[in-house]
Amino acid sequence: MTQIHLSGAYRIEHDLLGDKQVPLEAYWGVQTQRAMENFNITGVPISHYPNLIKALAMVKKACAMANHDLGQLSDEQADAICMACDEIIDGKHHEHFPVDMIQGGAGTSTNMNANEVIANRALELMGHKRAEYQYLHPNTHVNMAQSTNDVYPTAVRLGMVLKHKQLVVAAKQLKAAFDVKSEEFKDILKMGRTQLQDAVPMSLGQEFRAFATTIGEDIDRIQSMIDLLKEINLGGTAIGTGITADSRYAPLAVKHLSDICGHPMILATDLVEATSDMGAFVILSGALKRLAIKLSKICNDLRLLSSGPKCGFNEINLPEMQPGSSIMPGKVNPVIPEAVNQVAFHVIGNDLTVSMAAEAGQLQLNVMEPVIVYKILQSIQDLTNAMTMLSEKCIKGITANVDVCRAYIDNSIGIVTALNPYLGYENSTRIAKTALLTGKRVVDLVLEEGLMDNEELMELLKPENMIAPIDMTARMRKAN
């Protein structure tokens, strides 16, 4: 992001609390300046999330167009506001949005930051100097028929709608990487495990296909959750009653916003309820937590499957990304899955923050909305980066240790489960126990006891017969 070079010169601006120095080069004004001094908390400015800034500009442009339609703004004022908004939508001037993501006032500092930047840039476009607010004022003109309490929720919802595309793209790329590996590993037989104990055979491809499937489920879920955010309270102003707004304003503003952003935004039927309700954020945050939990479980599995290499499972090899120890020569750690695990823990914690903040709303407004917005946007960004890293730096480079996988099959008592329908449970249990005590293979014990002949046994133990359902009736008829 472009940095502002401050010369030390300043201008004087005035608000309710009196005069304040504002850097001469800044497009922001006095209320933003106060917010910067008051809320030095996270070190993360709202400009850290460009889609939020673009969404704010889209909302302000839509409102200006609606007010112009109603004859409340002159052609010159409306054109200047819209041109300033277009520049911000195109990615310009984002460095002039320095307010911290966490702030008191239910987002008022963010709203005023937008009002002041748009007003001062619009003044320049009109041929005036910054802060010559007699020609175009941040509150009177840019914020006309608006309140923080309808603009801020609308903008953050739209910002999440715009931002989620990157998350979905990253998730689809990760799913595709797992799909490729599932096909590559489809013929590699291995032991499945439950409770970390030998279970029954499966293919390594089936294991990776399950990873792909579970990520695919959450792609669909997150996309459906985003639709909830398209219902907005724009036009409700302070508490949803629409005070200071023309009765025709809300539907006009929402229509303009839909045209500007390219998404069908919907005016809530009950603006009072919509102004205080955080339900959509809670649901979206829950969906992000669900994705995080799934990713963490997958990464746990990858670390287990690649453990060793000499004293662990060693069924797969993860790409070597960096030396793993400052003291143990030759050690390489599964750093990419480890990092994704930590992102997941962070997202799970963010969801708790969202839940508590949503519950903390009182009467007609939830003043905790800034932390809700911060944590959801943070979760979206972190999950996007984590999934991109996981697919590019880990999944695509995974290789299988075919001989190790096969050796586990050959030496496991788990294959006796495949013989259970033919040997009976008592015989199968006895064979399994004997194999465990003696170290002999199940196959050898079955043949030694003459329970099955070699041809029949080998047929049953074919990979395709052990990793998918078979026609049991036909198999039993053939055996008899």
C-alpha cells in the first residue's frame, strides 16, 4: 500500500469537541484524527482489508446517487462524490484510511473516515482546497440520509461478499489438489485405522478423495452463507426508523448499490430488526470455524501419515520445505501442516469472539460490531492464505511410499475382517489373536489350518475386493 509522506505541516479542522490539527497531506479530517489517537489497539488499520474500503466507497456512491435522484444533492456535488468514490473503488487513496479495526462507537470512526476522505477528494475535484467544507461537507453531503448504523453494517456485509471469492478460490484449488492425489494414489493399498489401531484395508486414493470431498462440502456451505449477507439495512439510518431519510430513498439506494457492486443486495423487510441483528455474521463465522476444524483434522492426518521417517507411519512423504532442527542433523518437520493447524486454532478463537460480541448487543444497536467485522475478515484472510499455502507447498508435492503401505497390509491382522463372512466370527477372532501373539501373517495361518485354499484366499484379498462392497450372495454361492 502507498505510504503517505507527511511534511509536518498541518491544517486546523473543527468538530464538536473543538479544534484539531490534521496533517496537510491527509484526505482524512478531524474525526478520523481523533480516532487514530484514541484507538491505537491492534495496529491493523481498516485499509488492511481493501474490500472493506471499496465497499464503503460503493455504499457512499449509491447513497449520493439516490440523494441526487431525489434532488437533495446538486449535479456538481453528486458528480464529485461519485468520482471520488470511483477512485477509491479502483484502489486509490486507501492509505488515507488509518483507523484501527477495533474502535468504540459502533463503527462511527470508520464511517467518518470514509466521509472525510471522500469529501476532501471531492472538494479537490470541484476545484477547492481540502477542508473547505462550506462547498461540500463530510456529514451534510457525503453522509446525507445516512447513519453509521446503516452504512457500516451494509459496507461490512458487502466487503465480506466481495472478499469471500478469494476464500472460495483457495478452497477449490485445495480440493483440486486433493482430487489429483486421489487419482494418483488410487491403486495404492494401505491399512485404514480407527482409534489409531489397525482397522481394514483401503486405498491411499480413497483417503485423499475423502479430504477432497470434505473441503468441497464447505465450499458449498460458505457460498450459501454469503447470500445471508446480501440482506442490508441501508436507509434505516440510526435505529431502523429511517429518520432524516426521504421515504423513497432506501429502495433507490439499494438499487444503485446492487448495480454498482454487481450483487443483488436486498433491503431488509424490518429495518429496526436488521439494524441490531448479528445473526448472519454468527452463521458465517460458524461456517469458517467448521472449515478450520476440517483443515486442522486433515493436517493432523498428514502429519501422522508422514511421521518418521524410520520410526513412524511413513506412508507418505511431504515436500521438504526447510531444515527442522537447530540441533538434530537431517531432521525435517511438517511445517506447512503445522502452520495450518495454528491458523485453525486462531479461526476457532475468532468464532468465540464473534459469538460473544453478537450476544453483547443491547436494544437497537450492537456496538461490538467492529470486532465482529475484524475477526471475520481476519478469519477469511487467514484461511485463504493457509489453504493456498497448503495446496501449493504441501499437497501437490506429496509422494507415497508404496512398499511401506503394502507391508502394513501384509503384516496386519486387519485383513481378517475381509475373511469374516467366510470363516465366521469365532474362527476370525482366533486367527487374529494367534497372528498377534505369534507374529505370523493372517494369510499363512488361514492356509496352515486349511480354512481356505490359496486360490480362493487370493481372490478375496484382491485390492478391489477389500476396499469396496462386493456381491456377497454370489461370493458365498461360489465358495460353496
